[in-house]
Amino acid sequence: MRVSPCLALVLVSEAAAQTGSLAESRRAIDAAAKEIAGGTPAHRAKARTLLKSTLEWSRKSGDKTIEARASALTANTYAADNDPRGAIEWYGRSLAAAAAAGDEGQRVRALHNLAIQRWITGDAERSLAELRSLLPARQALGDKPGLGYTWLGIAVACYSLGDTAEALDAFRRALEIWTAAGDAANQVQARNSIGLMLDQLGDATAARREYEEALRLWRGTKSIAGEGMTLNNLCLWSIGRRDYRGATGYCEQALPLLEKAGDRRGHAYAWHNLASAHAGNGDHRRAVDLYQRSLAAKSEIGDRWGEAASLQAAGESMAALGDTRAGRANMERALRIRLELGDRAGQIQTLGELARIQSDAGELTAALDHIRRAVGHIETTRASLASQDRRASFLAGRRDYYELLASVLVRLGRHAEAIEAAESARGRQLLDRLSDTLAGLKRGADPALLERRARSLSEN
């Protein structure tokens, strides 16, 4: 009688439970890994069944190496099921077991995955700290691919905390590693992300070059998923240039490719960007329909970051159609998600848009509260940037928030505060520029002269 592969895997698990040998536990781990590769919830449930008996044996035998590996695979099943809290628990167990076993490679992988799951739950600052702490260990292990993935994680965490310039640096480091390793797929992924960062930092020409190079590489490897993703980014780039016809064309090319590739996440984002193109053309009714389609798809795959973006965008189009109440409700839902996730960059956007809607509706006290919170996040992010030049660049792209704050204060009759708010962004930008200039002068100055200048300043 021919035994199906799935049945054979279950028998391995039973054998491991009956005899409790190291060899059989290893076979159960291999069988579980194959099940996880099956990619369905049913496969992952079978993997957990296989791993349960292996974990029991490892605890009884004290084999921490097996426990670390089995815990990590169990965590992988929860991560794939969009259950980051379950994944965090099991990656934590893997981390502890690997440390006890002295298995540095497994310890580093567990901590990396743990940090990524923390980012998913909204703890971006802790995630970033943990990922940065891994860099020396990755280098000591000579784990170049792993080092690339850690830089990628750092980039994503920096971006979610509003530090686009630091994210760009991290993406570039990942690209260097993957280029040296000849990893074509990850190289082109990095180029996509670099293009997005450059676009957001205002270098549209360089961003376009990265996207076009990525598109050429994807087509060379015949990756329809990759081609669809880059076309989606070109749609976004075109929206930034207010070329809504071009944006629509790119998204309409991307959608069938992403659908054919089975890329549900990419497909959801292409719907979102197509909606934004229609909104840019003033067709907000069509935009709302497409945003809601994107929202439903993101909800199905558990993409809460994406849900918040679609909720906010749909809210903006609803408000543009005159349905301020529905628009505000969507924004408030988006803000709740972004607060839960710790998405500071997203909070700035949502708070600012809420304030604008409330200002237009004459709800000035509520508008003032929201715009002040947005500006507070901008100031916090600005202060965290290491380079004064980056602080100035970051602030330059967000002056409209200060202008809205000043406008609301004027309408409330608080003119002195309004003037202070209007001058605040300009003053801080100038101060940041001067700080870098002074730092450069100090590097080339006579130390004795600097010492005398410092004494005179302290005395005055």
C-alpha cells in the first residue's frame, strides 16, 4: 500500500514520541520543516503536532540544541499565521535554549526573528535596538546573508520611526552585502526600497533610476512578482509627481502580474495606489471603492500597517466627497491602529489629516490638539536624528504641519503663539544648518583658539 507523504510525517512524529531518540527527534524536525514549506494553515498545524513531541523529548533529555531548533520552527508557524505574539513567545524560548546550548548561530537567528515580530506588534524602538545589537555577532559569525537581513530589518524599523535617511543608509548597506554575495533577488528588492527612500527624501531623479534598474533586473530573471512590485512603486512615484495618468497605467500593469504571482500583499498595495491615482484625478468615489477593496485584502492577510494606510486614505476621499463624519471615523480607526503599532511616521500623517478635516469643519479646539500632537512627534523624530543636516532635511518636508498649526492658532485668536509656530520650523532648520557649519569650522580650527572661544562663551 502506498503511504501519502502527510501520513508518513505523522508516523515519524509518533515514532519519536514512542522511542524518544535523538535521531528520531531530528527526523521529526526535518519533517516539520517540510510541512511548513507547504505554506497552508493545515501544513503548519501538522508541523506543530510533529514538533510537540520533539519539544517534550528535548525537555526531558535536556537537549537544548533540539529545543532551540524545534521552538524556532514552532515560532515560524505562528509568524506565518499572522500571530506575532505567539511567534514572540516561541522565538523567546528558542533564544533561551540556544544561549544555554552555546549555539551562537541559532541564538542570533532567534533574536533577529524576535526583533522582527516585535516590530510587527508596534515595538519599533525595541526592535531597532535588538537588531543593531546583532550586527557584531553577525560579523563575528561571518554570516553575510544574515548581516544583509539584519540591515534590512534596521532599515524598516528606522523608516517606521520616521528616520528615512537612516533607513536609506541601512538599505544601501544591505545592497552592498547582497551585491558582493551575488544574491540577485535581494539586490533588486533593496533597489526597490532605496528608490522609495530616495523619493521620500525628495530625490525623484535618483529614485526613478533605481526603479528602472530594478525593473530591468526583474524582467531579466522573469520574475513577474518582482516586476509587479516595481511597477507598483513606479505608480507611487508618478503619484508623487502628480502624473495620475501615468500612475494609473503603472498600477494597471502591476495588478495582473501580482495576481498571477499570488502576491496577495503586493496586489492589495497596487489597489491602494490605483485608488490614490483616481483620488489625484478628483474621482474620489472610485477611489473610496478601491481603498476599501485594498483594506479588505490587507485585513485578510493581517497587514495592520497597510490597514491603517487604507483607512486614512479612504477617510480623506470620504471627506472630499462631503462625508466628513465617515471620513473622520476612518481616520480615528487608522490612528488607533498606528498608536497600537507605535508607527510614529503614520501617526504624524493621520493626526495632521484629522486636524485639517476638523479645521475645515470649524472644530478648532480638536484640530489644535491633533496638530500639536503631530508637531510633537515631528520634534521627537527630528531630535533623534544623528546629523543636523538630516534634521533640517526631515523638517523641510514637514513645514505644512507647522503652517496648519499657525493657521488654527490665528483662527483661535492666539496670534503670538501662531507667529512662534510659523517661525519655528524655519528657525530650527537654520539652526541645524548652522550647527553643521560650525562643527565643520571647529574641525579645521586651532585647538587653542577654540578653547579661548569656549571660555569666553561660558563667561558671557
